[in-house]
Amino acid sequence: MSSSSSRGKDAGKAVAPSSDPATSTAEAAAFLQNLRALSVSIGEQISPILEKEQGVDLRLCFILHNIAEGALYPSAIAQTTGLPNSLISKHIDQLVKKGLIARNLDSQDTRRIRLTLTAKGKRAQRDTADIFTTLAHERLARIPAKRRIAFLAVLADLAREIE
């Protein structure tokens, strides 16, 4: 059984808004269930594409993205991803072997290792970002324009609330 069929029969069903605390709990549960279902579905779709086209899995892709966004030290990547340093080190080793990143001594503190994307890594990071964007575009294009605009506004509201 695929994980898309095991997500539950209620995934995707609308929950009517209410000020009742019990219903608010149901809304939160529905939100989290649908968010997880969407995340799993995107992962299932994108992982084989990343493996085939870029030779990286989703975890390595996120580490490349973190480096491109300025997380230049293993400890910073561990902090932003929530992964243990030992696992980050293993993933960094894989990225170095693939020629996607380089380890360099930090010019300000030679006790620290600074990570940089190689030219190949920059291309891979850019290409993987394009793959994500294409997949998101395809998903959003399935939603009627009026609902899509409302959805994106609510998503922006949620993002602001988290900050």
C-alpha cells in the first residue's frame, strides 16, 4: 500500500470553522494531517526526479539549499534542519564526494570549516529549486484562480503568525 493511499479517508476534507475549542482542535488536527499528506506526496513525487536528474536525495537537496541560503558551517545546518551534527557530517561527506560542495578553512577562524557550493553544486541547487518550483506550479494550477489566491493569502497569514 502506498503512503498516499494510507493517509486516511479524511485527508483533504474541509472542516467548518468554529470558535468552539473542541472544533478548533479538530481544525488544527485537519490542518496538520493535510500538511503532512501534502509534504509526503511532494516528497514521493520529487525524490525520484532529484535522484535521476541531480544524483541527490531530498535530504542532500535541503542541505545544498541551506548552504546556498548562507548556512556555511555544519553547526548552522544542523541548527536550521534540526538534524544531529553526526548526520550532517555524513551528508556533507556525500556532497563533497559528489563534487557539489567544498570544505575550506574559515579565513577568520582556521579552527572552523566553511562550506561552499562548487560550480556543479550551484547548478544542482539551482536545478533542484527549479524542479520544486515546477512541481508547485503544477499543483497550484489545478486549483481555480479564486481559491488559489485565497489559499496563498491564508498561507502568507500563517507564515506571518509563525514569525
